[in-house]
Amino acid sequence: MAVSELKELYFSQSSLAIFQSCQKKFYYRYLAGLYWPAEWGMNEEIRQDLKLGQQFHLLAQRYYQPTLEETTLVSKQPLQAWLNRLKRFCSAVDIIAAEQELRLREAEFKLLAKYDLLKYDSSQARIIIYDWKTDKKDFKQKDIKSSMQTRFYLYLMVKAGYKYFAQDYKLETMPCLIYWNPRYPGQPVSLKYDKKSFEQDQTFFEELLKEILTSSEFPLTEDINKCRFCEYRPICRGKRSEAIEVFEEDLDLNLDWESVEEFEF
């Protein structure tokens, strides 16, 4: 997805993370339109892992979304095992939405997120966000709590989602976010949110967006280690990429961005 001007861009957690990592990469990807498919430059093992992740997300969506027919797998390992683990971990009750896309437009700030699953917790009057991961790294190897995705998903849910879903649900408690990987079914990560964190995130995202929207130059990162896995390494460094980093938005190849619901306040 490329746009002619920054003011036209809806910012996802991936785009914000890329800007913080390397502004030149942000420019190439979102403004210049130099975009390669997610599979470009991958070895076969990584390509198959990516395909499994896409298929699992589709199966999860079909399981939780009543308007879609659930898919039955016949000896399709490991997807059948993953789906069975998912059903045991998170039952299809109190579902608000699966694969829910939200946009927020507030003055010059435009934000967009896509949630794997939203459930209503009536005992605490809150929304629970579920995010599925399928990569081979367990959560102990990741900085989940302070990641851009965690902060962005929780912030946008309070900022936009709670105002929208309040017409159908009693929402008195801040949302929580649960990460779960079918490869490690007994290791979910549950993260709570509070007013202080929301206020800190509001300041953080406002300042970050102002920095992006007022940028006229997009310098290359000085951290050459970040370049090792970047698809633009041949352009910037004159060297072949060692591997390609995959972002969440790359996994949804059929996402129609124009059909996403938009909320204005």
C-alpha cells in the first residue's frame, strides 16, 4: 500500500514500528510504493510457515464467525491439531467479532488495526482481545508487553472500539490482550491495561504521528544489523538481504482496505 502524501495514510502498528526502526524503509514501503510480496526472498521452510499461519488464521475466523461455515480438515497436520487446541483454549461463546478491522480518524491522525478475535467478558464488563501467533519462537523470546502491537491494539480499542461497541455492550473496565500460539498452547500471555497506560500511549502516539506527518526527509537507519533482514538492503547497502522480515499486514493478502469501518470523533 503506497500513498502520494502522508496525510492520506492510515497508520497501522506495522507502519509505526517500521518508521521507528528505519525511516528510509518507511518511505520506500508506504510512500514510494517499492513493495515486494511477503514471500519474496524467503526460503521454502519460512514460506511454508507463513502459509500455515495464514491458513490457521482463516480456520480460526471460520470457527468464531457464525456467518462463515466452519472448515473440516481431514488429516491435515499440523492445522487440525492447532484447531483442536484453539477450541480447547478459547470457546466460541461471547464472541463480538472475528477478524475485526477498525479505523480511527481524528483531525489529521488516522489509525487502523485488525483484531483476530474480540470477546465480551461480562464478569468484568470489558473486551478481551485475542491475537494468534504461529511462529516458532515462544513468547519468552519476545518483548511482548512493550511491543508496538500491544500498545497500539490496546490504545485503539479504548480510543475507538469502546466508543463504538458501547451501544451493544456494557464497558466499564479497560480491555486486556491475550496472545496465544498453537505451537505452545499452554503458554498464553495475558496483558492488562489501565488509564495511566492509555494516557501514556496517547501522548506517545500523538507525538510519533506528529513527527511522521512533519517529516520531509526519511534517513536510513545507522543500525546496520536492522538492514540484514530488510528487502531494501540491495538498494541502500548494495548487499543481498539475508532474509525478509514479515509484518502482520503482509499476512492478509486479500484485505480490502477501503471496506474497513471508519470511526470519527
